[in-house]
Amino acid sequence: MDKWFSVAMAKARPVWLNFPRVPLCFRNLEFFMKMGRSIGEPLIIDEETILRHRLDMGRMLVLIQHGKPCPKRVKVYDGRRNFEITVEEERSPVTLGWIEDLLDLTKVTKKVFDGSEARRGS
């Protein structure tokens, strides 16, 4: 595991966050990354959220500083209107081993994808 991740995990806790009832026009990667950064350090956006399979809720894994409470709502300003998005913290614990496995799987998937892209372009 890389040094940055070890230091980050010592100072923060990984938490799955749910964002119910996000307007459809905001259901994109950029919006969820901004939501995650407003709370902590975004790690993973759930596949169901990215692929828009669940339109009732967005979900992502975020590192939140120890001692910092998770907000219940995040204010959003889109230039025309202001509104709030509800934030729900999942209570199931996220272990370091689970995150390591997931990050390793992501690296393997990226290598496979990069290799197939290179062969296709030849």
C-alpha cells in the first residue's frame, strides 16, 4: 500500500455516504466528486451511481477526518438556485483490508483495460 494512503487512513476514517434524491441534472461524476470534496477526501464512487442504475440515490466512499462529524446536509449553488442535498452516513464499518483489496482490483482492471485498448488501436 502506498505511503499517502497509510498516512491518510491514520488521520481519517472511510465512510460510505448516501445522497438521496439528487436531481437528475446533477447526477454526474463531477457533481459527486464536488460533494465528496466538500465533506472529505473522495475515494470511490459506487458503480451503481456512476452508471445511473439507481436514480433514487448516489453513493460514494469518502475519507472523513477523525473527530469531524459528517454533515447531515450539503448546500449546493448552481448559479440559478440554491438547494440542499441530504447526506446519510452508512453505519457498516469499512475496513482497511477491504479498501486495499478494492484498490488492488482497480489497478488490475486498469491494466487489463489499458492493454486491450493498445491492442485495439494496432
